[in-house]
Amino acid sequence: MDGSIDETLALFVADSTQQLDVLEGQLLALERDPADHAALDALFRAAHTIKGNAAVVQLGEVEWFAHVTESVLERLRSGELLAGCELITLLLACSDHLRYLVTNASFGADASPAFAEEDRARLIGLLVPWLGDELEEVAPHAAATPRRGEEDCWRISLQPGFESLRQGLDPLNFLRHLETLGRLHSLRVVDDEIPPSEGFDPEACYLRFEVLLDTGADKQAIEDVFSFMRDACTLQIEPPASQLDDWVDRLDSLPEDELQTGEMLVRVGALTPDELASGLRAQRGGEGSGPIGRILVDEGFVPPQVVDAALRRQDEIKTALQREAAQLRVSAERLDQLVNSLAGMQGSLAQLAQRGTRVSAVEMVALQHALEKARRLAEGLRMARFGEQFRRFHRLVRDASLELGKRADLLVSGGEVEMDRAVADALGDVLMHLLRNAIDHGIEAPDVRQAAGKPAHGSLSVSIKPQADWVLLRVSDDGAGVDLARVRAAAEARGLLTADQLADEVSLLAQLFAPGFSTAERLSHYSGRGVGLDAVRAAIHALGGEIKLQSRSGQGCCFEIRVPAAPPQSALPALHAAV
């Protein structure tokens, strides 16, 4: 590419990113008020602008998918469709996909990788019912053709539990079900665990089944066949060699999101959620040692080369995010002020050089003032309004509430407060932790809230304001508050407290900040990993600040955070590492 094309593409990416921010924000506004015509108009304009600009820079994939999205938005705007939760969720996913395509284009890629193509095919399939006659033809996503060679088969090892037959779990029924996914290339019954006749139990299961399955199905679909007996058997699913290459390719094309190793592997289909949960339980219970990737390999869930590819992609994403964080978005007004200040100093120096005389004390003071003004303006370029973080807060609350079967509204204030951009980003990550925590642990399900005399919708609030030489942040909710009895039980189970040891409310709340501490009864995307409040506290301390927690049973929690208004630059690397 020549320089002009590079510059045009950079302008397209910058403008499309802004339009996508509008698209996401207005979709959330439309969900709150489906009759918001201003939001509908803004949505349509944003999608139409992206489509038109994509045509200018000849990005056909972006143009086409923006056109499909625009078609649905047009039906919304004309009143043919209603903005229900299902449709808003789908359109947010379309916005995410467009954002990925735009980001991909910023690296000069002519076409999206296979991972994005599959994601797009899935979204188009979901959009078809909402398109009506707007899209005459949608290219079908070709189904995978079953493979024939033994080397291209999935290897499945099934060891039913000793009591499985007595529990009514006949392995043959599951193996017949497996045939619906493809062709059983071979089935071998291993009977070396059958005891001598005197110790034989006719109602016990001693057999192991080794299966070669010729199928185009993915790992999750194969595991789903055994869902009823998943807890009563030992199941290992090994992919064919060609599948390994596909998973590695998908990992290499993952969007630049900060994902944990297990989440990356689940996302590309190399690991199922049940396998990840089993690996995490082994890690927490001390049955496995080391990083989760090593445990997943040791458990036989994921081949080592796929884990290596995930770790490599993590490093690439971390590097890219660091590079992105180092780039500053500067308002034209501030840049003009700095340029004008420097131009004034340059003119003054030129005049002094022409005169060829010594500089007077008054002129020296004037130059010093001008230099100080330019320095302050330059420092101001690093400043960001904290309100830039609010968009992702609203999206998090919306998505997490929906996933957990809850309802929650978010109120924010203090978006006009300015601080160093790196500090704002790090504090944004801290508040994301606390909001996830509040939705998962604090906000109750709608029926529980109504039974307690509360509104079905929970309430969350984030506020930030300057306070002398400090910045004060508050994150509060109107949920159930901290269950101190559960905290105590979890602390005793971890050996942090003994049964006869006295502990007041303050000391019990302090346990929540202990490394690895969790009161979650089950593992989920949001809970049970023992990572959260300890990372929050470490981040705040790295910044030279402090965090306090207050809780009232049945009324909710409030986290109060105080950080210096101007933290030392040396604190920032530690802050990012902690978060």
C-alpha cells in the first residue's frame, strides 16, 4: 500500500470505531425504550455510514455485513419489528462482529480468517427470521463432510462408572446415539477389568469402550451425547490431526480480547465448559499443579500443541493491547492549543535572535511562562475523561444480568472527571471486577427481590468525583449484601479461621480480599475461580490508594475507593500487572 491508502484506511478505522460505539450505545438505549425514535435513527445512520465508508476503501466483507445489519435496523425503524431482548442481543453480537472486521482491516488483512467466517455464518443464520424479504439470498454455510480415513476420526474413550448399569445408564444407548453424528468407524470393547467369576457382580459395569467416530460434528456435540452420564463416567475425546490444525488457526485469529487460557480454548471448540470446570476443580483442589494449561494437558482434555498455540496468542494479544494503550486519542482543540503555544515561543525566539541582544529578565520570565504552559498542555494530552469507560460498564451489566437470569440497571455519574488515560483504563478494569461481583453475588433474581418487597430490577451505581488531592470512586448495589455466615464457613474451610475463633463483621469482610477466596457454590463464567477482590485490592494499592467495603444485610454493598489524583508514573506498570 502507498501512504495515501494507508492514511485512508486509518481514517476509516477511526471513524468506524466511533460509529460502532454509537451503534452499541444506542442499542442499549433502545432496549430500555423500544419507542426511542432518536435511537433508531442514530442506529440506522451509524450502520449506513459504516457501509458507505467500507465501500470507499473497498472492504467488501465489512460493507456486506453492515448492509445486512442495516436491513434489520431499517425494519426496526419502519415499525415492522419490535426491539425485544432477543433481537437486541443479536444486534449487539453483529456490532461485535463488525468491530472485529474493522480491527482486522486495520492490520491490512484483505479477508477475515476462518474463525470470523464461521461466526458470520452463524449470525446470518440467526438474522434470517428478522430480515423478511430484505435479503433475497443468503449464502448457505456448507456442512462439514464426514471424513473416511481412520487417521481423520475422533477417538473416544468411554469408561462408564461401576454403578452405571444399576443407575439405568446403559452404555449401548449412548453409543447408538453417537451414531446419529456420523459413522462408527470402529468400536472396541475392553474387558480387562472383569474380575474372576467368584468376584463378578452381574449388575456392575467393568467394560471400557474405544470408539473411532467419522463425523463432521465438533467436540461439544460429541460430549453432549453423553450428557446424561457425564458425571458417572470417564470420558476422553481426542481429535483427528486435521482438527488440531483448525483449532490452532482459530486461536491465531481470535479477536484481541483479554481472555484466560481456558476461555480461549472453549471459544475455539478445543475444550468444553465441563472439561474446563473439571480442570479448574483439580487446580483448586490440589489434584493438579501448575498453570491451568498444563493441567488440561495432563487430564487429557487438550493436546499440548493447542495449549501452546493459546499461550502464544495470549502473548500476541497482550503485546497488541499494550501497543494500543500507548496510543493516545487527542482532541483537535487540545492539539491546536499546544501547536499555537509552541508557535508563539518559536516567534519570540526568532525575534530575539534577530535583535542579537541579551535577553532581559522580563523576556526570560515570559519565555519561562510560555514553556510552562506548553508543558501543561502536553501533559494534558495524556488526560482522558473517565466517562469513556462508561460504555463498557453498561454493556457488561446488560450482558451479565441477562446471562445470570437477573435484571439490573446501572446509574453512572462523574464522567467529566479527567485523569491520566492509563490510570483511567486501570480503574475501569477495577470497576469491571466490582460490577461483575455485584451482579453475580449481590443482585438477587427478580422473584427473590419481589418476595423481599424490592423492585424486580436491581440497581447498581458507579460514581467518581475529585476530593482535594484524591479521586473518590463508589460502586454500590441494592442487592442482598454479604452473607457473613457463608463467608465464615468458607474461611473455616480454607483454614483461615477456626471454629472457636471470634470474628467481627469487619474481619469477616476483610476475608473477601484474601487471595483465592470465594464463596461461590458452583463454577461459572463470573464466580468460583477465587480471582477478583484480591486483584482489585492489589491494583488499588499499587496506585497508592485504599479500598473499603460496607455491607448491610438485605440492602446491598458499597465499595469506596480513594486514589491519589496524580499517582507516580512508576505505579502504572504494577497497576496494570495487578489488574
